[in-house]
Amino acid sequence: MVDSETRWAMVRKLRQRPAVEVLEPKVRPVQQEDLPAIKDIYNYFIQNTVITFDDVPLDLSYWQERFEMSEKFPLPFLVMSRGAEILGFAYVSPWRQRTSYLKVVENSIYLSAPATGKGLGSILFAALIAECEKVGIKEVIAVIADRGAHASIALHEKHGFVQQGHLANVAKRFGKPIGSYLLSLKVSKV
């Protein structure tokens, strides 16, 4: 048992310690050194869920090409970080290769497993949509798996996406058929 004088001495000593700095998540453009963490986040979903239609892990060269494409066109490619830790990423890519679709993109957003369920996806997604608006994107299309992606559908709808249709049984994951929902968001009127 600690007497009152000793307890107050401990309290005074604790008050003198500098406060532990808690880093807030930050959304920023992707950098080359972020690509290994992005690869690991995405490959987790390939190996453990049905929410992506890729069925084999992607290597770093895939993400290098995506990074280079986002800089060339320019298209938003963002990461959410806390210090040196990458919590998630979001990007858009061309919807189709035809000229008429020039300002229409498809989005992707993924958080690391420990970062899910904390509202971070909404922050990252809002930043992605704002960046799309800045670069003159007219419409963002989302293609979302019809199994296991309820949180993704809810996130898109929260940010104004509207369901446009459902494609049943268009892919196979882990030996079972899977479909996709199509959602869209009008970003700018240009």
C-alpha cells in the first residue's frame, strides 16, 4: 500500500513526463517507397477474401506500373499513413481505353486489416473524390463484389454513389461464383 505522500510524489513525477505524441492519420499522394506496403495490403485481400477479382498475389512491378500511370495521366493515387505506417490506399484508373471515356474512371480503396472499422476509409475516400474533382474527372465508377463487400457498398453510398446495376456470376473466387455491383458518382459537370 502506498501512502498519500508517496502517491502524490508519483503523480507529480508522471506530470513532468512529456506527453506521448499520438500521430493522426494523414492522407497524401503515394510515393515510391509506399508501394511495398500497398502490395502487402492488397495481397492480403486477394488471399483471404472474395472482394477483389484478382486471384493470385500481385508483385511489386504491378504497383510500380500503376504508380507510373497515375503520374503520367495524372490520376489520383493516395495513401493514408500514420508516421511510417501505411494504413490504406485509394486510386482511380481509366474506365475504358476509348477517347469518349477520357474523364470517367474506376476507383479502388483498401485499408490494412487493423485499420478497418475506424472511419478511416471514409476520410481516405473523401480525399480521393476531392482529388478527382480537382483534376476534372466527370464520373467515378465502382465495381464491387456482391459477396463480402457490404462495408464497401455502404462507404460508396455514404459518399453519394448510386447503384447502377448488378452482374451476377461474372467471376469465380475460391471455387464459388461471384458477381459485382456497379455504382457511379457524378463528380463534375464538365
